[in-house]
Amino acid sequence: MPREQYQTKLENLRDDVLYMSELVAERLRMGLDALELRDGELGEKVITGDAEINELYLELERECTDLIALQQPVAGDLRFIAASFKIITDLERIADLATNLGAYAGQAEREVFPDVDVQRIGDETLHMLETAMTAYETSNPDVCYDVADMDDDLDALCENASELVVRDLIEREHLDENEAEVESTMRNVSRLLLTIRDLERVGDHTVNIAARALYMIENNDELLF
């Protein structure tokens, strides 16, 4: 394959990975909106739309493996292709977590912890994802470290939210609730804690993306471990 055609394929791969990230971010936003509105129908759209993400993932996986098998890239090109492959894996897992949010939206019965700002946590994860993909797109190592710092803030938000739920439950233990109300409350508590956990995991995947971008850019594995 002529060098010019090979470079075009590398550029196309980058564009395709960025497109996948935009699609995943859109599904994550939809999942958050479904949660906020307790909109089961919108949540179902996130769930059914996951098939499109999976198909795109497999297509890009083949693109990466073909470039490695047929072109035998070395040095920077090999790191770029390997990083792209790892990044689409993290993107696919973020999309899976977005489907969890869609499912939780369909299960939500009522808002029991209005002081827990799930949307703020979700906005932070989306910002992290966009920043990590900017690092990949622009080959900016400083932005990779920014994502790692942002994850510390996200972890603190998630920890504080979980503690708020626990404190609220402790304060409620002396309330006189019937069995049905207790069961409903516990279902909603479980859903909320799972939501917080899943958003924290989205943050972890975005750090993985930033780590792979840094390795791609500088052959630096500092953020990988």
C-alpha cells in the first residue's frame, strides 16, 4: 500500500474513533436525561441504541487489526493504533454503563434523595470524556494529566453523594413507615447507589482513555498503572 494511502487510513481511524466517542457521549447524556425525568421511554432508547455502538466497536476493531496485520506499523504508528484499539474498548464500556442509566430510569418510582445531585456528577463525567478525547485528537499530553486530576474531583463527588444517602437513611430509621414504603425506599436507594457507582466507573474509563492517549503521544505509561 502506498505511504499516502496508509496515512489516510490512519487519519480515518482517528476520525472514526472520535465519531464513536461523540455517539457514546450522546447516549450518556440521554441516559442522564432519562434519569432526571424518570422517563422510561427515553431510557429504553438508550438501551436499544447500544447495538449501534457495539456494531461500530466491532467495525473499528477490525480496522485496527487490519492495519496492524497488513501494514506492520512500528514506533509512533503502532502506539497510535494500539491506543485507538484500547480507547474504543473503554468507549464501548462507557456505552454499556449508559444503558444501565437507561434501565434505572425505567425503574425509578420517586425521588427520595433530592439533595444528591446526580446530574452534576453526570456532567462531570461527560466533561472528562470530552477532555480525554481532546487529548487523543490533539496529541496534547498536558490534557491527559488534566483528566487524571478531574477524576480525583469526581471520586470526591461520588463519595460525598454516597455518604449523603447513608446519613439520610440513618436519620430515617426512627420514622414510622409501613412495609411497602420501606421496600420502595430501599429499591430507590439501591438504584441511586448503583447510579453513583456507574458514573464513577465512567470516570475510570475516561482516565484509561487519557492514559492510552499519553502513551500514544509520548510513549509514557505513567497513567496506565
